Amino acid sequence: MLTLFRGREGQAQSAPAQAPAVGGGTDARALIQSLQQETSGLGREAAEVRGVLDDSIRSAERQQQAVSTLADHLRTIVKAQDGIGDVTEQSLQAVGRAREAVEGVGRGVAGVVDTLREVAEAAQQITQIAMQTRLVAFNASVEAKRAGEAGRGFGVVADAVKDLAAKVEASSKQIMGTVGTLDERIGTLAREIRSEGSEGRQGAFHAALAEVEGGVGRIAQAAAHSRQLSAGMNEEMALIERETRQTAQALQQALQRSESFLKVSEHLMELTAASGIETEDSPYIQAAQQAAAQIARLLEDAVRTGAISLADLFDEQYRPIAGTNPPQFETRFVALTDRLFPQVQEKLLELSPKVVYCIAVDRNGYVPTHNRKYCQPQRPGDVVWNTAHSRYRRIFDDRTGLASARNRRPFLLQTYRRDMGGGRFVLMKEASAPIEVQGRHWGGLRLAYQF
């Protein structure tokens, strides 16, 4: 007897397995039914553990991404702080150059002061000469007047010399006054830019430069300290990043091991279902097989009558529907499935109150037409509501979805958690059967029901 187990890529595979040799007695029946209940419970726990591990892996991946992003930010901060350190060092060097330049200006100003003092001394000498010249001219004028008519011409010259000497004296005094004012002002400037380090005194300009230099130095010290702290944080973040990566890897390994347990439980459920003894899964398996056969006949009739071409029926060009979240897609066969599938799918919902949904999917897990209650138009921006109520035109390529879609054996029995959106999950079983059209595998019939 052939039973099914799940491959690593989620595709159903065949494995030779012998059903236990049982008789038709009540003891054998009770044993099989008891085994079915135990394996069903094991499958439920395995599916729950796998779901929790899957959630933990996604959470660990988000944390790892967040830590990675934070580490990148820290590295950027350290790089920026290195830039601040370089700029502050350049600023200190610029202040040093400014100080040297000011020192040069100070020496130049001192030279100007010395020159002005020389000018003042020369002007003072000119004033003294002008005073002496005026005195001589006055005496000459007196003597000319005593000489009478003979000294009149000489008197005129003496008076002119006296007046000129007076003007020279006035000009010299004005020069001395101006030079004195300039000397005072330049002396003040010299004191402002003078630096007398040996005496512990500085001019205002040098004091301002010293304040700038001190401020830049403090910025450099703060940047260096911050750089040290950031470097330490960067090392810690690298450690956390490695640990989160290791955690994600450990969770992934645990998920793979839980997958083995889940496969064992599903394999045991299929063995009990294939034993020929009625179990609680038998009605759902039979219903899925019958529904798959009905869907296959409807599709073959549609191809035969020309309602759709075989190429369009096997269309895999999934065209995204704009503005949908979760994303929905269109194909060339959705109009046909909307017309044909409900008559089969809706009827299976009446099989038992435990039935959650009945859908036909293509071999890639695409759901063209869901049950009517899950075919609600999406609400823009409401992802949680859309996930729960707008499940048609979507591709479910998860482990369970692909296994059911690509199964080619008479039936496949699985246990899984169904994502209802908003962090809410429903644990259920699923019986599936393949759908073939003109000898080609189109997809599968999925019948999900609660424990």
C-alpha cells in the first residue's frame, strides 16, 4: 500500500508503507481508532509547536534586522564623530595660525607706533625751529624799523618770515596732536593684540582666541569620549547581532526537527486512514476525493465545449490587482471558476459543522474562487480584516498550501495553523485530493476542518 509524506520543499512525495495487518474484529477496529486519536493529538501538538517556532523565527528575524540597522546607525555615528574630531583638530590648527598671524600684526603695529613717535619727535623739533625762526624774524623786524627807510624792505621780509614761522609752528603742533591721538589709539590696539605669556597677561584679542581654542578643545574631548562610548556600544551591538543570528539559526533547526514530528504524525494519520477501518478523518477524505473528481469533470467539460481553452485554464501569469493588501491576482480562468466552483465548494461546507472551508487551488497554491463568505471585497488599509475575509484571488504557497496543491496521490492529510490575521491562528486538519484535467495535473481540492 502507498501512503504519503511531505518533502522538504513542501511537495507531497510517495513512500512505500505497509498498513498494519488488522482483522475485521472489534479489537482491531478499536485499536486503529485509538491509534488515530493518538496520532491526531500528536499532530495537533506538533502543528502548534511548529507554528510557535515559526512565529519565533519571524520575531527573531525582525529583531536581527532591527539590531543590524541599529549597528549600522552606530557605525555611522562613529564615522561622523571621527569627522568631528578631524574638524576640531583643523580648527585648533587654524586658531594657532590665527594667533601667529595676530602676533605678526602686533609686531607690525608696534613698529608703526615707533615710527609715529619718530614723526612726533621730528614735528616737535620743527616746532622748536619755527619758534626760534619767528623770534629771529621778530628781532629782525624791530631792527628794520630802527633803520628807517633803509630797513623797510628788510622789515617786510622779516615780517613774512615771522608769519611763515608761525604757520609752520601751528602746523607742527597740529601734526604733534594728530600723531599723539594716533599713538594712543594704536597703542590701545597693540595692547589688545599683544600677548605677554611670560607675565601671564594677554590682550583681549588673544583672550578671545584662547576662549575659542578652549571651546574647540572641549568639543574635541567630548567627541573623543563619545567616540569611545560609541565604539564600545558598537562592539556590544555586534555581539548582540551574532547572538540573535545564532538564536535564529537554533530556532530554524528546532523548526526542522518539529517538521519531522509533524511528518510522522501526518504519516501515521494517513496509515490509519488507509487501513480500511472508518476513522473520524475518513468522511473528510472521501468528500475531498469526490469533490476533486467533480471539479475535474466540470473543467474538462468546459474545455471540451470551448468555454475555455486548455492554455487559458493552465494560465500561470498571475497579474497583480492594484491596491490590494494582502496582494490579490487575476488569471485568465477566474471568470470560469467563479461560475463553476461554488456549486461544489459551498455544498461541502454542509458536510459537518467542523468544516472551515473547501477550495480548489491550482498547482501553485493560487485560489481563484474561495467560499462566498471569504470572497468579500477588500477594505483599503484594513489588512487584518482583509486577511480574514478576503481570501480569494490569493496565492497560498506555504508548507500546507503547496503540499495540497502539488499532491498527485489519492489523498493527503495534514495538520496546520491557519493565519486569520492580526496574530490570530486557528489549528485544523486538511484533507486534499488532486485535480487532473485531460491527464494534466491542474491542482488540488483542499477541505479543511477543525479538530
